[in-house]
Amino acid sequence: HIIVKRRWLIILPLMIALVVGSVLAVTLPKKYESQTLILVEGQSVPKDYVRPLIREDINERLNTMSQEILSRTNLEKIISQFNLYQGAGSDTMFMEDKVNILRNNIKVALATDRRKRNTNAFNITYRGTDPQQVMDITNTLASFFIEENLRIREAQALGTSSFLEDELENMRKQLEAKEQAVKQFRLENMGTLPTQLETN
């Protein structure tokens, strides 16, 4: 009885909310979101033969690469490559403001696993107003991540290779020194060596 008696107090706010919602849906700019999933695979060589080059946790690696890729230099490249923030009022914006806006529209996070297991994947998400541009920027960010990961792995592989070469050179010098000592010992004890006793 109370609901029927005061039905206009329910219907009127509902109608106003529908009208306001429809107007906002038409007038507000559309936002598009693009997301890419990057899977981090471990090395394929068995650990018994070759120890892993990268031993840090995926969170640490992700944080390191995120700081490098979302640096001002890389974001400025994206802004100039895709002519971002060129509309009205962009003349008064500093490059620092543009970089901050772009950085706020980018999200990098570990992929969530529904079964609560450890995951070796992460998502890169970008939001913007132009669907094609949003997709292209997300692909560019993903390629930045892949290139940065390859660069880190290559640097670590070169460091490992250099270390192994140094160790090999040290072992070669030690072996040569021992061979020289054995040769000198044989010269000094010619005829008294155990292999020559029977002949003597």
C-alpha cells in the first residue's frame, strides 16, 4: 500500500536516472581498451646441463622492465610516433604532462590465475579514444617489453660467456704451468723415473 501510494517517489528518480544516463552515454567520449598477454617461458635446455641465466623472480623482472619501458624516453617516442595529444589545448601542455597522461593510461600487471597457481604471464593494457591507435600502442608496448627482455638476456649471456672464457684461459695457463713443471722434473731426474728403472 505504501509503495502504491508513493509510487511517484520511485518512478520519478528512476526516469531521471535513465534520461541522465542516456545523455551521458551519447555525449561522453568513448573509451577503448586493448590488452595483450605476454607469456614468460623458461629456458628449454635441461637445468642439469646449463644453469638458468635469469634467476630473479618474475615480479622483480617485470618491475625492472616496466621501469625501463615506461621511462620518459620510450613514452616520448610513442607520443611522437602516434601524434598523441595534438588536439585543442595541447599547445599549452608540457611534454612531462603528456608523458604522465600516457603513463596513467598504461597498466602492466601479472596475469591472474583462477586456480591460484603461480603464473608466468603478464598483461599490458592501454586505454584511449581511438580503437586503432589503442591497439597499435598496445602492440608497440608489447614489442618494447620483448626487445627489453631479449636485451637483458643477451647481456647476461654475454657476461656468462665472458666469465667462462676467462675461466678457461686461467685453467689453460694453470695446465701449461703444470706441464712445464712435469717436463722440468723429467729433465732433472732423467734415468731415475719409475718407468725407466726396469730398463736401467
